[in-house]
Amino acid sequence: MTYKEMSRDELLKEREAVSAKYDELKAMGLKLDMSRGKPNTEQLDISMEMIDTLSRSHKLAGEQGVDCRNYGVLDGIIEAKRLLSAMIECPVDNIIIYGNSSLNVMYDTVARSMTHGVMGSTPWAKLDKVKFLCPVPGYDRHFAITEFFGIEMINIPMTSTGPDMDMVEDLVSKDKAIKGIWCVPKYSNPSGITYSDETVKRFANLKPAAEDFRIYWDNAYCIHHLYEDRQDHILEILEECEKAGNPDMVFKFCSTSKVTFPGSGIAAISASKANLEFIKKQMSVQTIGHDKLNQLRHARFFGDFNGMLEHMKKHADIIRPKFEAVLDSLDNELGSLDIAEWTRPNGGYFISLDTLDGCAKKVVGMCKEAGVVMTSAGATYPYGKDPHDSNIRIAPTYPTTDELKQACEILVTCVKLASIDKLIEMK
């Protein structure tokens, strides 16, 4: 029998049992963190040999003959461009290598648009209104960037094939204040959804009212598969935009933050040559060049893109059991109760859990009280406001598998208790 089928008296009786279980778990005094999608120590360890790829006895000049200890090569050494262009699926000539964080590249891209516009357009800071479309649930740090700059954010519901494209097409074609849309197209944060071919083609064929509209294509999990025999694939957006006659409409981002070391990776932006020339004018004032030693270190550690793919199999072997432990717990404890839904991603870093409306904040608060820190309820929506108060992002990677099982026991117990209370109110 599902909870929704129970009578009020049956729910009250069930509440007694679930509440007793919650008190028992709370008494254990656990301190577990499932709040961020961080690699665990075992994942970081598999990249440690990269530190030894450069030493004083090694040649520290790249293929172009530039001493990587010195100034120069604004857009990145060719070895790093070749590696990340293969990762992000773009021509070598359509990429700029940055520092350690794609988030920083995205922030810079928005900031540059605010102060200097986009390829000659009016700087956004001089406009009365600037808006961004935000697929939800989505990545909280994307939303933090646009909120920081005072950009109005508009929720776009996610479907099983990507953002609601009927809504996207309608809004961008009518409102020239809409300057961009945030996208995590593959193994989306937090749902794990990958955009369908049709969705990518519809993006490429958008007819925005604003000439400076850009798609912010954050391909953060492009090679982060969990299974060798079950991998999502996505059309290459730059190529599709070129076919559609919109070559300048997309900025594509990636990094090795969850490939090597999150604090010491390399990041990149890919775009049309016209976009990149505009970006490099700003970069030439901002920096003389990013960390070429780190670029060289990454290139020599992997050798080529195949080396990177083999490395990612090691990551998958470490985190796949954790995802499966979470899904087993959700299936076994909540699967028959009709009080929650969750995604089953083939890759990425998150599982998206939807509770009954009005329960997510209560669940997260109860988890915290019992010693499990989750991502804040509402974080997956602009301004931290989930209109349904239902979405919870689960980040399985950082805890150990044993810790994860304990955390999941607390999570499902909290979902049950919050759902029972909600249903009792409705009886």
C-alpha cells in the first residue's frame, strides 16, 4: 500500500514507527557531508603521478618551442588545446585554454558582457534590463553569477530531453532583453539528463530578438560516464550552430576539475573565431598568459585524449558503486510508497530527488539535525526559491560507500516522515 492510499489512522501509526527510526538514527551522532559534488580522496589519488611529469631534469618547452616557465602564449599551448579540444569536441582553432576553473571563465564571460558588451553590442550594464533563461532544476553556481550581476533570471522547466524548447524559442524570439541561457547539456546538474539531438538542433536554430544572445553551454560532464556500455552522446553544438547560420551564438565551457585536481586543473572556452578574437582582446589586458606549466603537465600526463578516457574509467570504477548504493536505497525504501521520484543518470555527479510538494526544506532540515548535510533545498533554482519546494540534489561522490549507506538511511527516513506529515495535513 502506498502512503497516499493509507487512511489517516494508518498514517499516524506509520508515523510512530518512522519517527522512532529517525530518533534512533539521530542518536548515532553522525557527521556526514553530501552537500557538494566533490571528488573523494581515492579519486584525487589516481592523478598523483601527474605531479611527477615535470621536474628540473625535464624539458619545459612545449612543441611550439616556448619555455613554459615564462610569459607568453595567451590562448594556451598547442598540446593543451589539442587535449581539451578533443574532450569538448571542437576544432583546435576554436578554443582558448584558461586557468584552473571553468566557473571563473563563465564569470569572466558574463562580466565582460556587462562592461564591454558582446562583439560590439551595447554593454549590458548600460541597458535598463538584462535577463537570462535558467533551466530548472539547475546548477546553483550558474544562478549565483547572474544574480551577482543583477541579471533577472527566468525559470525554464527541464524535461527528459532537456529544457522546454517551446518556451525557450518563444521567449528568446520576443524579448531582446534576454541575453543568454545557462545549459549543462550532458549529464545535467542535478538531474543527469542529456539533451536530445532534437533539443540541440532547436538550440542551434534559435532566432533570438537580441543580436548579443548567447547559449552558455557548460559541458562540465562531457566524459564523466558511469558505465562503459551505457553512455549518453550529444550533438556538437558549435557544428550545429554553423549549419544553422548562427556560428557566433554559443560559448562552450569545460575543465579538468573532476578529471584531475579540482583546484589545479585546466579550463577552456570554445566558440567561433569571431567570438574568440573579441575575448582575446580583453584577455590581453587581463593576463599575459595562464599557467603553462600546468597545461604541459596535463598534456604529458595523459599523452592524448585516449589516455584521458582511460583515466575516466578509473573514476567511474570508484564512484559507480556509490551511485548504485544511493539508487538501491531509494528503490528499496521509497520505490513502493509513491512519495518521491528520482533520476537514474548514466554519468555526471548527481542524482535529482523530487519529494512531495512542500517537503524538500523539511527533509533537508531533518537530515541536518540527524547529522547529514545536504545541498540546501531550493539551491537548484534561481534565487534559492523552488516554487514547489520539492527538489533535492544528492551528491554521492565524496563520502565513503559505508558513510553513504548511513546517509541514505537517514535521507529516506526523513523523506518518509516529511511525506507522512504532509499527507496527514491533507486528510
